[in-house]
Amino acid sequence: MDENYQKLANAIILQAVKDFKPAYRRLKNHPNDRLAQDTVREITKFFCSQYFEALSDLDGPALLNRIMREMDEKHGKN
């Protein structure tokens, strides 16, 4: 795979993680927040999409679950 393509793919995934974390945290604290709901939903779709599979050999749903688990443990919410 072209090195520049790989850098771009990694940057897209990293940005999705950076966007997901505050939205997920907000949703945990404010379950009725529509913007947080929409953001979490859209990023979850991305991690479960064929587009994600094209960008990376990672298991998108497993990665997203790990991120959520780590955030829940860090903030004491199981």
C-alpha cells in the first residue's frame, strides 16, 4: 500500500476516534443530547462500514468497543 495513502487512512481513523470520545462522554452524562447521539451513531456506523475495512486491516467494531470499554473504566462507569 502506498505510504501516503496509509498516512491518510490512519489520519481519518484517528480523527474519528478524537471526535468519538467527547461525544461518547457527553452522551454518557447527557443521554438526551441529540448532537451527541447523532455523532456517536455516525461514528459507530463508520467503524462498522466497508469504508473502514477499505482503510484498515483493523477490526473496526472491536476497536470501537475497546475505546468505549476503556473510557467507561477510566470514568468508573461499567
